Amino acid sequence: MGEHRNHDVVMLDELQVEDLKDKVGQFHDKIETQINQLASMREKVCSIKENYDKKFEELFVQFKNIESLFLQGYFEQETLGDIKNSKHK
């Protein structure tokens, strides 16, 4: 084994079991670090999903309210400008 910049270079044809014994601990540490990072990412994704689910529900309710106003004929006599400036959002 040799070193190149910031990592080890391994010549597979020269590799022996003894060469890897001291690397096992490093391997376990790296796996544990990745598991922790993935758990953190999962928590963030779940939080983002919950926020978007709430926003979607609010938008859906607003859409249904506007749809109901259209079906009741509320906007029949109003111009597009009146609708845009309306308090009904």
C-alpha cells in the first residue's frame, strides 16, 4: 500500500490480509458516520414533507373555497381586475 494525496493507493496483486487489519476500525467508523448522516437527512426530508403536506392541504382548501364561489355565481358580475384585487384569496 502507498499513499496518494489524501488517500491510500492499493496494489491488489500485492495486498495481504495483514495489510487490512488496521483498516477495519476505520471502515466501521466511516459506516457509522454515514448511518448518522443518513438518519439526519431522513429527519430533514420528513420535516420538509410534513411542511409541504400542510401547505398542500391549505392550498386545496383555498381552491375549494374559490371553486365554491364560482359555482355559486359569486364572480359572474365581476371583472378580471375585480377578481384579482378581491379579498377572497
